Amino acid sequence: MQVETINYCINWLNFKRGYSFFIPCIACTTAKTTVNEAARKLKYRILTKVVIVEGVRGIRVWRL
């Protein structure tokens, strides 16, 4: 999955319900769309939210 020219290798099989991951980004709307498309292909329900972690803006993705 590519977000803002950076390739992220997410192990979707180990992404269990209740788990989350953080992707640092500037264009959060575009990043959310990219992650939603990847999750939709796998039929995963996710929640995304724009957050700041240790001074870095990005999106947090939870599996529901």
C-alpha cells in the first residue's frame, strides 16, 4: 500500500479486531482513502482518525 510515495507493508492477516496502526502523513484525506480501499478489498471493517502522535500528524487505523 502506498501513501504519499512511501510503500507500507501491512500484515493484514495479523491485523486482528481491536488492533491499530499509525501512518504519518500530511494529506490525511488521501491516506484515509487509500487505507479504506485496501481494507475494503479484504472485507475488513476499519475506523480511521486523524491524530498527532509524539508531535507527528497522521492517521490511526483500527480494525473493528
